[in-house]
Amino acid sequence: MLDLTYETPKPKVIAGAKHDWELVIGMEVHAQVSSNAKLFSGASTQFGAEPNSNVAFVDAAMPGMLPVINEYCIEQAVRTGLGLKAKIHLKSAFDRKNYFYPDLPQGYQISQLYEPIVGEGEILVDMGPGVARLVRIERIHLEQDAGKSVHDMDPNMSFVDLNRTGVALMEIVSRPDIRGPEEAAAYVTKMRQILRYLGTCDGNMQNGNLRADVNVSVCRPGAHEKYMKTQDFSHLGTRCEIKNMNSMRFIQAAIEYEARRQIAIVEAGGKVDQETRLYDPDKNETRSMRSKEEAHDYRYFPCPDLLPLEIQQSWVDKIAASLPELPDEKKMRFVNDFGLSEYDASVLTADAESAAYFEAVANGRDGKLTANWVINELFGRLKKEDHDIRKSPVSPTQLGGIVDLIKSETISGKIAKELFEIVYAEGGDPAVIVEERGMKQVTDTGAIELALDQIITDNPDQVKKAQINPKLAGWFVGQVMKATGGKANPKAVNELVRMKLLG
């Protein structure tokens, strides 16, 4: 929103049996870096390849194999940090996070605990026109993804696919600033939007390229404000982490359930155990996965195979200069330059492709009229057919042609909708279609008056009713439009009806 004023939303309040409680939520978003190769090997990151076909020797932990940093992944992490207005650390380092899992061949994950590449930033989460939550980003660090264990191919065995092993992930960690289930989903939505604008993650949650760990706790009203003043976590409740969420709907449902579970425990005199939990969407409940590990449980130590990473400020500046216009800036510009409402600007900037399409149509035209046609007619039709803007059969030039014909009053709004359907289904130049098919609007008041006079002559009783109740004059407008095949200029028709019937 930038210089647009906004209010901070109120926290979600849940009534317990004894007290009111507020939610406190922190997010760890795991975003797969958009890169053709993995973080420390040249193996492909292609999704859907044959199992274990995208595996280099280092990914499989073959003896003597050493990791080599993929510079492009570092660039993508820096780009993400800049897009989130975060501090870029010119010196960072990789650490080994030691734990055993069947799909982790090395027996450790190369990550960044002590010196992450990106420090503190922020993200503005839109909750509606004029309402937003500013969420602080604590850090972004780079790490390897693990592989995938497959348990449903054989009743007696599990299989391991190492294609994801070593794929670069950015773990984007927020402060516990989010205050409700809807805000949590909106936070992930906004994060996904920014990453896609930046081109650093495709945001495909279905493929697992973007997933979130949700930390949930509850506190009494006013406690979070004390935490914000002091940054003392003792004011907040014990948190539980809900692992690997990849659906906005499930994120909200899981938070709602987990909050109520914790409230019931505390009000019964119990203590919430800090742990990692999983959400079961079929039962709509969370269940314990494991006790929450702390850093010392993983026996972190600096990765001996990698030197500290040092980058130059000039390189960071070069990346900063190449950043695209981001959603908040673009939305503000659409409001200012095209006179759009904040809501319409939000819809049009939801993704970069839609924004570019709108801007191509609106260039040199009426912004509000263009927005109306892009959002209501084009987006509505595309949604109905489950297409996105990239599959639109109507080009910006064609839609711009329709807008021009409306603006010049060559066609009416009703005819414009018919014309849109023709262009959508058949293609073609709107102006040529209007000319060839005789769709031009009738602006000749003489012809319109002739049709109206005939309708008045044929319907004397309706004339009397309209003179008694002027609201009924609309019937005559409809009859004239019908008589002219919808081609009469509606403004001219209304004026003539009012003059002849109502004086």
C-alpha cells in the first residue's frame, strides 16, 4: 500500500470456557528456488521426472563428493531478500544440521543457522481495502531439500525418490506477528505473490514448491502487546508447529483446531507441550508428530566442505537495480494513474501477467472502463472455463478495440457483450466485426423517436400508468431497445422517453 493509509486488523478472539483468548502465529515458508540446477550440484530440478533420475553423485552422498555452490541460487535468495525489504548479509555461512531420515542420504542437511544470507525484512499483508497487517521477517536462509519417501506402492516396503534431494530451498521465517487464521492464509498468499513477481519461486503449492510450517500459540488479550513492547516471549503461550501445510484452506482449519485444542488444555489446568504436529484434513484435527527439537538437538556445526560465503555490495546493488515493480507499488500506481479503487487494483495486480494485460489494454484509454471489462467480462469468462490470463483467446489489442467502440458510442454496452462473445469464440478485429454484422449503435434520434412513437400509440394504458408512476417509464425504454435490436443509444432513448411521457 505504501503511502495509502491502512488500519491494523483486530486479532482473532476465541471464547474459551473460562476466558477469551487471542491467537499468535508465526510462519516458516519453505520456497523452492526457481533454478534449473540444485543448490550444490548440477542435477536437474525438473518436476515429474522418473524417480531417481535427477541425482548427482553429491546428492546421493557418494564418498569423496564435495558440494559446489550454485551462484544463481544465491542470487535468487538475495533478490528475494531485496523484494521483502530485508537486510542482505554480505557474509554468510553454511552449517550441517545432523539428523537421520531414509530420504536424506548424507545423514545431514546443509543449511544456515548461525549466519543466514538474509536478515530482517517486512511484508504488508492486505486484509481488505484500507486494512493490512505489517509482518516482520526475521530471516531467510538457504538449505537443501530432502528426498521423498513413498509408502503406498507396496504393502511391505517403502521406496525412496532422491530427485528432490539437494534442491535449493529458501526458508522464510516470520516473527509471531500474525493474529488469526485468515491473516495466516493471506500472509502466505502475499508471500507467494511477491515471490512470483520476483521470479524466485513459482509458488506451486500442489507440487510442494511452496509449503509452510505454522507455529500456533494462544495468549490472554493484551499479552501480545506486551511482547511487542519488550520482545519477551514469556508473555506468549507455548507454541506448537504444524508441519508441511500446502493449502490456504487447510492452513486456516488447522490453526482454528490447534488454537482450540491448546485453550482446552490450558483451561483444564494442563500445560501445552512444545511439539511438531501434523494436520489431518479428513478428520480436521492435528496430531503429534514428534517433540519439538531445538538447535542443539541437531548438533549444528559449520559445514567443513564449504567456505564462508562472501558477496560484494556492488553485486547486490546490481540485483536491486533489476528488480521488477512489486505488487504494492504496482497497486498504488494503478490507483493513482488509472483512478481505480483499491479493490480493483488488488484484483488486477494479483499476478504479474494479469497486471501486464490490464496495462496493455488501459494504455491511453479510460482506466475504470478498462478495469471493468478486464475484471468482470474477461476474468469472469476465464474463471468459468478454468483458464488463466495466459490462455486468454482475447488479446489486449482486441479488448482495447471493444473498449474504444464503447467509448466512442459506436456500440452500446449490451452490444459490446455480444461482440465480446464473438471475439472470444471466433477471434477477429472488433471494429470489422461491428461493421460487417451491422452491430453499430443507432444514434439517429429520428429513428429512435419513430420507434418510441409507435410504442406509445400501441400502449395507451401503459402510458397512463407511467405518467402516474414515473418508475414504469423504464418499460418503454426496454421496448425501444427491443424494437431496435438493442442498437439504440440507451442515453438517447431515456431522454426521449422522459421528454415524451413525463414532460
